[in-house]
Amino acid sequence: MQTRRIALRLTALAAALNFIACTGYKNHENNPIISNENMETMKLTNEWDKIFPQSDKVDHRKVTFTNRYGLTLAADMYIPRNAADGKLAAIAVSGPFGAVKEQASGLYAQTLAERGFLTLAFDPSYTGESSGEPRHVASPDINTEDFSAAVDFLSTLDQVDSERIGILGICGFGGMGLNAAAMDTRIKATVTSTMYDMSRVNANGYFDAMDADARYELRKQLNAQRTQDAKTGSIAPAQGGLPDSLQGNEPQFVKDYFNYYKTSRGFHVRSINSNGAWNATSSLSFMNMPLLTYANEIRSAVLIVHGEKAHSRYFSEDAFKKLKGNNKELLIIPGANHTDLYDRTDVIPFDKITDFFRKYLK
């Protein structure tokens, strides 16, 4: 029983820290309205509200596209200025899990655009400026599809060579990215950075501490919550999340998350992890649907990047063991923790990532 209680506590912590909540779908006055055929009418923020400075080496514009489920995704597109003549290689970027495109994914996208790629940083379904009701929901299927929908969109652009499209997933969207690479043969190269396997952490807890009995008890709790939600007609948020202040005795990785999402370093008003918690029942589908089942069948190139000191390092190392072929690589960054790879440009191996995409998107 003691082992089961510990596993449940670890699982609750995993759910809280990996399903952390948005303030809601924010519409802003005087914003551009983007409406394309078969898409919802979207009001998108017009001003530069990223947590990183705008580059004078790229052009930026807001775009929308739909996924296979009819949801409209909002994205920032970054186009290199003074690019060589001809069609460009393109990269779709998303993550971290519970973040928005104005945070780490936008930084990665803008930096790679400075290096010659057309890039797209998108908000996943049900989050940020993308559509989907209720808000604050995640899905191993729909969020994998979001990457393929981004590939759909990039493939239609006159500036893009549809045979030279890659993806980059950060944190939980690293796992979703690998899942997309296993499914979508149009993806020619995949990079994951500081990857989480969201199915594994929700089904097993951190460091696989949860057994089948503990998992059953968690399912009972979550399904009881579904009944309560059905009775009230509202969706309850998960308990926990990042605290508004630190007491000093938190695990180091909680402090690392706090120092990114809750401070001026990384806070954003639309970011789930900056503001609260995901829906309490969001983890149910992840518990039952393993993301990396067919990772061993990925034939395209993969680069997995992780920090040496990251609590999550084992996700990347174990995912790499599943991969086959001589076009796969694991890169461990000495001394880096999980969130160092969100925004520390002196730590993120942009030269290596650039060389990798140039090699496999040629």
C-alpha cells in the first residue's frame, strides 16, 4: 500500500506539472481577423507579444490552417530575408507541453529562419490562439495530427519545397513529434529537444513509479471526475500546477519550471503552464494510448537533444533506443537541465540542429 500511495502522489505531481492551465482563449481588440475557406474566423493578436525580441533578419506573419478534425490552428510563420532563389526547406515547431508559440517554439522557429529555413511555430489544438472547445485539453492523437496538419499547410506554400519538410518538438511535443514521424512519411527530418513521453509519464508516473493497481485507482478518480463534470456541465481543472511562489523545498525541476513559466523570463498570458492547470481528465487518453509504439519504424532522420542534468533525460535515452538506422542521433548537452533547452541560446545547440536539417532537408 505504501508503494501505491507514493506512486499515486508521483502521478498526481506528473499530471499537475505536465497538464498545467491556460487563462482561456483570449481575443484582443483591434486584432486582425483571419478567415479562410473551411476555417473558423479567428481574431489573432497583432502586436509582437513574444517573450523574445523580434529579429530583423526574418519576415513574420500570422497564419491559420486546419487539422484533420476540423480544428483551426494559429501559427507564426517566419520567412528568412535575402534567401537564395528557389523553394525553401521548411520546419514546423511546437512545444513545450502547455506552452504557446510566443515562448520556446517561437524562439526556435525564428532562430532557424535566420539560418535559412521557412518555419512555422503553432499553438496546438485547444490551446493558445488555436481553436477547440472545451479549452485546456490535450490528446495523443489530435496533437500528433497537429504536426501533420502543419505539414499539410507548408506543402501548399509556393515558397516551400514539399519534399524538404521537417518538424521540431520541444518537451511533450517531442514525443508527439516522434509519433508524427512514425506516421507521416512526408516528414523528412525530426528534431526533439528536452523530450517528454507524455503517455509514459501519465501512465507510469515519474521514473515509472506507478504500478497497475495505482494506475487503476487513478483511473477511478479521473472517471469519477468525468461523472461530476457531466452533472455540473463544466470541466474541472486539475489540482495543483506550478505554485505562485516558491517555498524553497520543492524538487529542483519544479524550481526550474517556475523560473521559466512564472517569471519574466518565460511568462505569457496565454500559456497554460504560466497560469494554472489543464482539465483534470486530460491525462486519461495518454494513459491508454502509448505514443511511441511504432518509433522503431521511423525511416526518416531523427536528432534527439537532451540536457545532462534534466530530470526528464531518461525519456530521450529510452526513445533513442527504439530507433533504427544510421540516420538517428542522440545528443546530450553537458550540464544542461530541462528548461535550459527552452530558451538559453548559449546552451541550445542551434549549430548542430541547423547542420542536421541542412543535411536531411536537401
